[in-house]
Amino acid sequence: MQAVLYESFEKPPQVVSVPDPHPMADGVVIRLGASGVCRSDWHGWMGHDKDIVLPHVPGHELAGTIEEVGRNVTRWRPGDRVTVPFVAGCGACEECASGNQQVCRYQFQPGFTAWGSFAQYVAINFADTNIVRLPEAVGFDAAASLGCRFATSFRAVVDQGCTRAGEWLAVHGCGGVGLSAIAIGKALGARVIAIDVQEDKLSLARQLGAEVTLDATNGGDVVRSIIDVTDGGAHVSIDALGSWITCRNSISCLRRRGRHVQVGLMLGDQANPPLPVDRIIAYELELRGSHGMQAHRYAAMLGMILAGRASPGDLISQRISLGEAPAALMQLPHTTQRGITVITDFD
């Protein structure tokens, strides 16, 4: 099969021919219909993820058709249209037994702990626990955008942030995760504030339902602006980017007993930020991480999509071929492309 492969961190990946994958006894092989190009893939290529073993094929946002099943798989067969969370639980540990496969201690992550979806085929382990059936009404490209960004945002806004109708939701960073969070917050009836440094992204945020947009480059005080417009601070705030500045602003803009959710990865020189602990204590703030979403929660998210309350396909701004994926991956931190880039041509 053809796949995007890199043999060294920070060196240009190449599209090369590699052996076709075969399923483990509990796994499946999926023929790719679409794969998202995500900032997390860029972090992996930069060497920020300790789970990656070289040489490596990136890609963790995927959808397609099951091509082959392992001998112990009972729920799936060739031809099924499917997607999968980027964190696949083992199904047997304490975390999985409690329904929290997203923090499984033995988790399988395509594109990180194993070769991923920048390829014509990808092998997925623990299939009966993690594979999600894809409704015919949801295209492969839209489903690929669910895998990390939309699903991660759904868990962050709904399950971790516990966002309710009428509450103020601040979203710091309007990339794929942030824009997804805005769309989901709007679908819940929240009043959304979007913060970014690029006007085109703020424009898209307004189209997706942001009631207030703030340009963080204009020299203004983001925290003070949010506190003023909300008359005391946001009820829920999400750092969808992952930097010292956005993390601190997200925590500091909360009202008393507000809820901060950290979604953006903080790796490399952005790891271990200083936090406003005095404010966290005085305001009794809640700080939560959010790491993917379990397969069993996809039904609620797909229900929102099928009901027309959210449309992840609207977030796709570019569809590319596998041959264009290496350049798209390397350019991620510098691109002015708004929305999500998805690989849809694997020939």
C-alpha cells in the first residue's frame, strides 16, 4: 500500500510503498475513505510524543470501510462503514470497565502507538470495544473530522465542561478543536465567546454561532474583556490551543466556581505552565483535562449531527490527496488555512 512515512523526526515525510497491514486477533483492517490532518500529528512528527517509534506513519482521525477482521472479532465484518476514536481502550482494565476507555492504561492509538491513517489501509486493535458504526448520512470526510477534534470537543464541552444552555462558554483558539467546541456550545444553547489572533478564523467562529469574538492581537486585555461582557466571567472556558498564554487566560477569565477544560496539548517548550493558583483557590475553580472520547459516547454526538444541530462537515476547508499530505503536515503551525484539512484521495 501507499503511505506517508517519516524515518526521522522533523525530516520531510515521504509517500512510499509499505507492506499491507494484517489484523490482530481482536482487530480489523480499515480501507481509508478519509483521514484528518491534525496538529497532534505535527507534534508527533516533531518528536513530542514518546510513544512514537520510528519509522512511523502518522494519522489518527479516520473513517472508512472494514476490509478484514481478526478471528476473535464478533461485532464487525468486511464492508461495514466505520470510524474509531483516536484513543482505543483495551476493554479489560479498570478504566475500561468503568466506561472510561479514553484514559485506558493499555490504550491503542493509531498514529501514535501504532502506524496510522495517512495510508490506504490501517490496522485497528480492540475492535469490538472501539469501532463505531457510521450512519450512511455521514460522509467519510465529515466522519474523519469527528475522530479527534469534534469528538474531543464534544467530550470537553458536554461531559467535562458540563456546559448548559444560557451559560457563557469561552473558547481560546479557533483551530479545528476550538471551532468544533463553538459549534457544539451553540447547539447546547450556550452563549459562546471565541478568542483568536486571526480575523478569518474569528469570522468562521461567528458563522458557527459565536456571540462574541475577541482578537487577542489587538493589545487588549482578553481576560478583562471576557469578565466585562459576561458580567463576572465565563461559566466554562476551554483552552483549545495549548499554550501558557491561552491556558492562563482560560483559567483567569472564569467567574467564581467556573470550570476550565484543558484540551490543547501542551508539549515541548509549552509544557508545565505557571498557573494562577491564588485565583483557583479563591474562586473555587474546577480544572479538568479532556483526552479524546469513548466509542460508547459517539451515539450522543452522532444524534446531535443527524438532528441537524451540528454539522462537522462545515468545518472542512480543504480536501487533499495522500501525495499532498506531507506538505500539509509540515506546514500546520504556519498555515493560514481556516478549518480542517482532510485527506480524501488515497490513490
